[in-house]
Amino acid sequence: QRIIASNYSDHVRFDNYSLLLKGQRVFLHGGEFHTFRLPVPGLWVDILEKVKAAGLNSISVYTHMGLLNPSRGVTDFDDWRDLQRLFYAAREVGVWITLRPGTSCLYINAETTAGGIAHWITSEVAGTLRTNASDYRDAWIPYIQAIASQIRGNEIADGGSLILLQVDNEYNLDTGETYMAQLETTYREAGVDIPFTYNDAGNQDHFINGTGAVELHGNDYYPQRYDCTNPDEWHTVVDYYDYHMQVDPSQPFYVPEMQGGSLNGWGPGSAQYSDCTLLTGSEFENVFYRQLWASNVKLVSYYMFYGGTSWGALPYGGVYTSYDYGGTISESRALTLKHSEIKLQGIFLRSSPEFYKTDRVGNSSIGLPGGSGVSEPSAVAVTFLQNPNSGTGFWIVRQNDSTSTAITSFALNVTVVTGDLLHLPLVTSNITLGGRESKVILTDYTYGVNSRMLYSTAQVFFSGVIDFRDVLFLYGDASQSHEFALSLPKIPPSTGVFTATSGPAIGLSEDITVFSFSAPFSPGLFTVVESTTHLILFADTPTASTFFAPTLSSSSSTDPHKNYWGIGTNDTVLIGGPYLVRGASIDPGSNILDIRGDLNITSEFDETSITIVAPAHIRSAIWNGQHIALQSASGTSHRSSMVFKGTILASYYAQVDVKVPTLSEWKFSDSLPEISRIFDDSSWVVANHTTTNIPFPMYYGDGRILYGCDYGFCENIVLWRGHYNATGLEKSVNLSINGGEAFAASVWINDVFLKTSYGNASASFNILEETDETFVFPEGVLFPGEDNVITIIQDNMGLNETVFTLNDPKSPRGIRGFQLDSGNFSEWRVQGKVGGYSGYPDKVRGVLNEGGLFGERKGWHLPGFDTTDWSVRPISAGLPNASAGAGFFITTFNLSIPTGLDVLMSLTFEEELGQPYRAYLFVNGWMMGKRVANLGPQFKFPVHQGILDYQGLNTVAVALWSMEANVNISPHLDLTVDGIFSGGVTNITTNNPSWSPEGRV
């Protein structure tokens, strides 16, 4: 095969098989993580360590132009926008990065407002977005140059963590060749060396060749789709191999986005994200991800691995605040059951370098070589991959009907490198597939340095070298039978758990021993063989899934890549039992294993048993600073055993008492004085534009354009006031209001509430993002001969992503039509967040944090604002007199969380769904949630340490918008604990600037 390198870097190369980093072949195995959805940089390490603990070696990272480039000519990499901190943390943990800096230059999709394109561009640029329009190019070049300046010095050639740069995402070749080429040229001229990649939507072939072509093309796949309301309903697997070989056979098969969860939309018909976790749970991972292996994929990233929170105005209208996504790591940062399955796969891939270079020899549909095949071809599908150099075979089997929940037993004929045909299994009765299960049957598999396994129907968790011994750790379900054939110098005796059968007894050579576990067998870890040269372990699947394989690196090494598996280190230990193992180390000359990790003590904490496979000279261990006495595990016979057991004592953690306060002593103030006819709006922006770059015309009016983005107010709540001199004969006003999916807008004439106009969405159906209604004036509300005012409070749910046209993000949020039944408006004024795009005062929390409510403009949501003169009113009482309107409720409380605990907390609405209100949740100034109580489904809003001060005073401010008059609104808001873990990451700092009058109006 021909090794292909970037024209600029020989540190990242590839051939038709896989990626090569610094000359080492790798299976790039990663997950998507958006740092902007976790705006606490100290917690990024937590996610990175959980990624690596799953056996992954990379992350894929979007950047969000709208956050980094808030206005023309301004780029901001301060605070939680700091990419350098991410790049450094990834290198220290040992995780590679594929950077996707607003793919399609500025467009990332990712269920974010405008797909990531900066809001200012949507109104200031006349040309079509994501094309080579000159004014669009002028807008994005400074941003790309700024991104390039962050990349330089952090690429793999510099000792950094960056290996790939995705230029574009799900884009159309027909309109994008020149644009793509411009992007690539801009990056190269700015000094970026790493290869360019691209993500095609499904089986398409854009930018493989010709103008704008990238070096490494990829495709995204979401085979399970997004119906979280029916999590048990499966789609069938798809074999993508033929497509890849047809369009791109000279490159390795790359999947930049493989479904790792599902988005979830607004509405009472929507599921909770826990159902999305089930939809794409461990069974899905087991079958669909191994099908990627069967398609010979060698680079993959799961979207999302950690979803996080779409706080502030981040989301587009189709999704709500939570971006949990049903990922492997939940929004609260807790591990889901999916983590265990990914880990079983990840450590196997990390342990199996022969899998990085395979040819697909055949499958049960088109034929298998040399008499190979499955005994039940109607029930079982098999794909055979083989390493062309070593002959190692990977026989990937699954149910033919991948949706089946039936249990299927079968036999498999396999060819081995000697040319022999083996009819597996040789000892046990059959190979079994549970419902929705896939397996990899191995032949001629190398483990350790010099050892070979003839075959295995059991699954391999780990293989490698520990303490100069060849180590193999296999596993399988206790309800199924398993066997594996090893070449060993001495046949160990059978036990009550497994049987050792000599090779000649079953037609194999005399140096082979077949070890078999017949169903059902007792769960646990079993030492099958331990000698001075070998350690063979077997466990049932749940036991195996408790093990971690942290990498060990030399503390004295100066290699910047010393923490990367296969590049800087091949040393590891195996640790089973704890909730999470983050890392381990052995100092030179020491007989102590130092372990960092977490224990789940949410409900109660008993002693935790820990099993360690480590060099035989280890005599004790330290768990987060606590001493652990070790002894040889039972069943090990060699005097220099590598298998140890110990106990993490409960004494320290038993005294932990985590208490969170009840949210009480709320203070209240009205936050909608603008409905008063005499309110002074002279400082507001006059909405008098008659032209716009937004290509969606007004429906009716007098020629004035009332789109918020045209006046710098794209996000969150925007207020409009239309003035006219009344004759007294006016009976109504017609308004067409556009706010995006699930929006709302409430309308007043003078001081009198008229009604609320509701957008809609229900589980991504029945979508209504704009309304056109008549608002009738009650008798006696007008002031003839005087100024009368229509006041509109409108919720902007984010700008659209590109769906139908490239200009979809230029969404016409605002008033698309206005007309009195008689007469005309003399003036319209508009107000959104203070300062618009460029003059907003809160530079730490950023451009998308605030909206235009009176209280937000005054800074009431910020910690330290003085509420002494406010009235006392519980939030459960709603607004005074059950009126429609908006008010602020504020309370403070202290936390004193013991050091060494990671306590996961949420703000949780306890009342039933259905009340007509919206609530905007500010925690120490950060808008961490939007509750739409009449639609749902979200009622729980996770808030992390760093936003919450775990050892200090905290402020919760709730902007409550009651959307109907004479309806009791009674939110019941609690601070709840979702999980308690000992360990976690340390030194989490807060950066929650307090209230200041500067810039507030």
C-alpha cells in the first residue's frame, strides 16, 4: 500500500488501511465534546479522563464562531473560550484532537443557533452564507486566521495534541468548490500543517477529488435516527463497506460522526434524554459499532460522547437547554451504562494493533474463503477481516436480523493461517448470540510479545505485556459457553469453573490447549494461567466491565507525547471494582501503585473491593491518598502473582454528609415596566430600516423592517414598542411574529394585556415558528388624540440551521407583519440585551448569556445585586394578582461541599408540566436554563461546580414570564443532588463576576 502524507506534515500520515501518527499505525477512536457546552475549564479534564478511561484515544471538538467572534473584527479566546487550555489538557491526559472550527468555516450545525454562524453575520452580510460571496469571505477570514493562530504551536509536530482539522461539514459540492478551496488556502497561508478532513452526510462523495478536495474524507452515520419516544424500536444495521470502496478506496474509512445518542425536541410528546440513552444504549453500541468494524472503518468519533448544556442562547429552535444527547457521559457528567460497553470495545481496540490493518476477505452474503461459513446462515451474519501480514482473523458475527431479540446458537467454520479449517466450537456445544448482540471471533491472534491464540469464541478485553509477561484477559456472558485455544508450554489442570482440553484430544497439535467455560458458570474473575511468562484471565461480562486499563508513563520523560498509548507509552495496569479509574503511576524503584479515581457514594457507601493486575513487585496501593493493603488473589498459584485484591475502606467516606439548602426567602420585583404607556423608551433603538440582508420579506406593514437581528438583538428576549396616535376608532392590530420553534410572544395595548401568541413543537413535529394573529382591543383601553403603545415581549428561540437554503440562518426573528385595523404606527422601537453584539458589558459570560428583559438590562441576575428594597414573595406564588407579565425572583444560599467530593446538582422544577409560564434560570449570573412549562419536556437543569460555588455564597435568579392572565402560576423549584462521587477533579475555580452598574441601563 502507498503511505499518504499531508503536503505539510509527515507526523500525520495514512494509507488505505488506517492513520499513522509519528510512524505508528493507530485506530483513531474518539468522541465528540464541545467545551462551550461546559463553560468551566477546570472540568474539561474530568471529561477528557473519562474519555480515556473508556479506552478512547481522541476527541472531536467543534468551536462556535458565534461565541468566539461576537462582532465584526472581534475574536475572544478568554476564560471558557480558551482553546489553549483545552489543547494543553488533552496532551497531558493523552488524548488526540480533531478540531472542527466552525466547520464549513463558520457552520457547525450541532443544534446551535444559526448553526454556529455569528449572529452579526446573518444581518450584516448581503451575500449568500457558506459561499464564495465576497462580503461573506471578508467576514470569515479574520475568524479563520484567529483560529489558525490558536492551532499553531499545538499540532502534533510541535509536541501538541492536534492531528486533524475538519474544514467543512455536510456541505454541497455543487456550490462549494471555490469556497472550500478558499478556506483551505487561508488555513495553509496562516501556517496550519495538519491534514484537512471533511464530514459528508451519509453515503455521499463530496470533496474527495477536484477543487476543494480534502486530504481525508469522511462520512457521518445516524442509523438509529432520533425517535427517543420509542427507545426499544430498532433500525437495521447498514454495511457501508461497498460504498467506501466505490468512492474512496485509497484512503482509510473515516466516520467523523457515528451516532452516539440522539437530539430531542420540545413538546409534551417528547421523551426525556434518559430515553435517548436507551435508544442508543449498550446494546446499540454492541451491534452497530462492531458493524462499523465489519465495514473496515478505522477512524471513528461518536457524536455525542459528552453533550453538555446549551446554556444561554446557544440552542437553535429545535432543541431545549439540555444537550445531554443520551451520550456516554450524561449532562451532569455521570457515567452511563454505555461507558462500560464502550470501554470493553475501546480497550480491545487499544490492545489489538493487528486490527489496524485489515482486508475484508468476505462475508456470509458474498462468500467466505476455504469452506468457511456459519451453520445458520439465515440467522447469523458473519464478516471476515484479516491482517494481510500476520494472518490474524477477525470474524464479526451478529444476528442477520439485527433488530432481533432472539437467542441464536450456531457453529462457525473458520480458516486459520496454516490453511486448516476449524469447526468452532471444538469443545463446547455452540456459539451463542443473545438478542441484539455482536461478537468478534478471533483466529491467529497475537497477544503480548511472542504469544499466539489459535482461536477464541470468547471476547478479548485486554492483551499486552505487564511486568514482562504476556497478558490476555477474556470475557463472556455467564449464560453462554466460551472457549479459546492457546499455545502454552504446560497444560494447566481443569478446575470446577473451566476445562482444559489438550489439542490432540480434539484434533489439534500437541502444543495447543483449549480452555472452555460451559454455561452457566459462576460470575467473577478467574486466573486461568499464571506463570513467569504468561497471565491468562477470564471473567463474566459484568465483572470485566468493571476493569480499567490506565496508561503508565515515565515521570522523568521529556517526550511531550509520553501519555499517549502506543506513541509515548505501552505500559499499563488493570484495575477492577471502582466506579472510575482516572490514572495510575508507579514511581521508579517503588513497590506502591498510586491510583486516582472515583467511587459512587450517592446512596450509601460500603467497602469497595478492588482487583489489581500489576507488576509482581507491587506490595500496596494508594487510592486518592488512602492506603490499600494488597494480597494475592485467591486461585493464583505462582509465588510472584500479578493479581492482587484489596479493599477501599468506608471509614473516611462514611462520615460524609452532603446537605443542600431549600430554596427559600425569595425576593421579588416586577421586570416588565415597559407595558406602561408612559414608559420612557427614548433610549431604545428606533426600528426604521427599510432594507435588510435577511432574504425573508415582511408579510405586511408600511415598509419598515422589524427584524431583531437588523438592530443587533438576535437572542433571547426582545421587546418591541409600536407607537401610534389613536382616533379611538381602532379595534385591533394584526401581528405576524416570528420567534422559532416553541416560541411565545405576549402583547399589551397600553397597560392592558391582550393575549399571548404561541409557537409550537411536539417531539419535533407540529412545528410552528411564526404566528399571524389579530389582537382585539377591549373597550376603553385607548387614549384618543394621544400616544398609544403596543408592547410585545418576544422569546427568540435561536436562529435556524441550514436545512432548505444556505441562508436559513438569516432567520427573520421579530415582527414580520404589523397593521392596525385603521391608522398607522408613527414609530417602532426595539430593545434586546444591553449593548447588542459589541457593547454587552458581561464579557466573561459572553454574547449569548443575556436577553432584553428589564431586569437583565439592569443586571439583576448577577451575584451581588442589592435586593434589600424588594418585596418578599415565594416563587411558588407566581406574579402578583395572577397577572400576565414578567418578574424577577432572587434568592441566595451557601454551600459547603467537602473537598474531595464531586457532587452533581440540578435546579429541578417539581410541579407537573402544563402551566403557561417560561422561566429563565440564572445561577451566579449564568443563564443555565430555559423552562417552557406549557410544552416541556425539560424540568431538571444540571448546574456544575464552577458555576456553583461549592464553598461559598450562591445566587439563583429566576426571570418568570407568566403568559396568561388570571391563571395561577406556581413553580416549585428545588436544588437537588443527582449524584455524589468521591474523587473527581480538583482545583475547580469560579469566575462569576458580580454586579456592577457599568454598562447597565
